[in-house]
Amino acid sequence: MKKSSRLIALVLTLFIVATSAILDLPLDDDDDLVLYYYRKSCPKLEKIIHNKVSTWMKNDYSIGPALMRLHFHDCSVRGCDASILLDYPGSERVANASKSLRGFELIDEIKAEVEKVCPKTVSCADILTAAARDATVLAGGPFWSVPYGRKDGRVSIAKEADQYVPMGREKITDLVEFYQSKGLNIVDMVVLSGAHTIGRSTCGSIQYRLFNYEGTGKPDPSINPKYLNYLKRKCRWASEYVDLDAETPKKFDVQYFKNLQNKMGLLKSDQLLYSDSRTKPLVDALGSQNFLFRHQFAASMVKLGNIQDYLSADDGEIRVKCSKVNPSY
């Protein structure tokens, strides 16, 4: 086991060297997204976003992981086009998969401030992507340079969110196929799952594991008994929230992976990462290599933010208000 973990760690080390250019250099000229896209058109953009996210997180730390989750949900459906922010009947925002999403008001506040200094210039998709990065940094995670130039989509469908967004019950094969469909690999999948080092989940998402797993009338046998008792005390009501990482819930670290080793994964799909032969060595390696986790998390977040399923540079728009498509004249 130790030999396998060391081998995986070596592979990951070589992998992050190969991906380090993603974090430090502009993308190719023919790519839709480029670093420093707003250097001339909106030079104060990143300062505005950072200050707003920082202010909100000082008042409510949980808004940080909420922004990261909001970004993930957005990119999971139609790519990173801010379709999750559109607010109308039947949009992604009202999907069952989106019920516990937060951070919309903060993004609206940032957009309003940006519009004052750079009107009709910065997309909501770019704002959400940068806000997720700053939330990660302010939570103690790594920094990465965000490539910009996304356009805002005009379509948002609730059924697509419920169909595509992972909800924590998926099998590993299903998750691998989902990530591959977005241009991400199994390393990205495991590393991005590490975002659960911070944040919370509703108890309603995991109560089936505590009391009636797969119709047995018994708890999920893969849960650590002490952790099971803890969750039963915490989750008397479905509406309650519970930390994704019970050990260091407000610290961006590798404890999430160590929790999986100790059968303390909150979501079923998290714990399955340690029972599947394709992902278990990655969990072991990341759990013992903080540098690997931080560096690869940054690289994988860049890849996540670059997903553009439907939009190119010639499609979409720059919304004036993130919750509404621009009016047609």
C-alpha cells in the first residue's frame, strides 16, 4: 500500500509539473480564454471581486465553500456560462439539485459594483469563476490565475441541472464518465472532490445512509461507528446542516482524504473513492501530500473553469444583470 501511494505521489508530481504552465502562463492565442483579459478594459476587476468576497466571508465563512459549489454547479451544466444565475421559472436555479445553493446575492453585488466602473464589459461567468478562486484562497487554499473571456449563456433549464449535476449518491464509474464528458480526468475528479475539505451538506442528503441504507432498515455499513453516532446526533432533521469534514471543517487541508481512509466520508460518493481500486491510491497519495493536493487543486480548478460546452467567443452575451438575459431591442 505504501509503495503504491508513493508511486501515485510520484506520478502526480510529474503531472503537476506538466500542468504548472496552466497556472503561470497565458493560454494560446487561438484559445477563447486568456489571462489578463480585462487588464485594460477593467483593471480594477479582481480587486473589486476579492474585496467583496473577503467582506462577506468575514461575516459568514460558509459563503466561501458556497461560492465554490455554485461555480461547480454552473460549469456542470452547459459549461461555465453563468446559466445557474438566471432566475426565472424552469431555470437551473429552481432545480432540485440547486435547492441548497447560495451566493447569488454576493455575485449580484459584485456585478453591480463592476458595472459602475466597467459597464457592459465583464461577464457574470467570469465574475463567478474569479469569486470561486478568491473564496478558495480566503479559505486557506491555493491561488491560481484565472483565464478570462467567458460569455454569459441565454439558456438555463432545470431538468438539465437535475440530470447532470452530481448529488453525492453516484457510483464511481458514473462520476468518471461525467468528468470525462467535461474534459476532466480521474485525477481532476478526486482532487476536486477534495473541495469537501470545507463546506456543509444538508442532512437530508445523507439521512438514508444513517437509518435505512438501500432499504435494509440499517445504516450504511461503510460508515465508521463513532462517526455514525455523531451524524445521528447532528442530523435529527433533514433541514439541518452538517460539515463535510468533521475534523477540520474550516481549514483547507488534506483531512478530507484522511477522513475517507477512516470511513468518515459524509457523502456516499466521497466514501466510494476509497473503496474503488481506481481512486483509492489517489486518495492515499493526496492524503499524505499537502503540496500535491494544493497544486493540483489549482490546476484542476482552471480546467473546470475552462469548460465551455455550448459557447464560443462569438456566442453568448455580457449580461448587465446576472439573473436576467439582456433585453432584445
